[in-house]
Amino acid sequence: MESQYYWKSLDDLEEVVIGNGEILLINRNGELTQIGTTLDDARNKLRDLGKDEDFPDFMNDYNW
């Protein structure tokens, strides 16, 4: 996958990655979970998973 943007969690164990038209959550074992195709979908999914506070930079990045 070609990634253009990514954000690391506060504990550096996970990343949110945007690439190829999807937004993924990647854990330290390399397991991928699609969390959305839009920023709103991805942010809502992180909230649902209880991981929104782990990614403050992603949740508050409104430069899109």
C-alpha cells in the first residue's frame, strides 16, 4: 500500500494510515483494520473503538 499520511498513537503501538482511498488502523503486529474511507468515518470508528484519545493529532487535524 502506498501511504501518503500517517499518525502514531501516543504509545507508538498503533498507526492510522491513509492510502489508496482507505483509512486503516495498523497495530504493532502489522494487522490492518479498515476504519473508514472518509475522515469522519475513521474518526467515528476510533471513537467507537475507544481509541480516539490515543490519536489526538489525527482527531484534531483539520487541514484536510
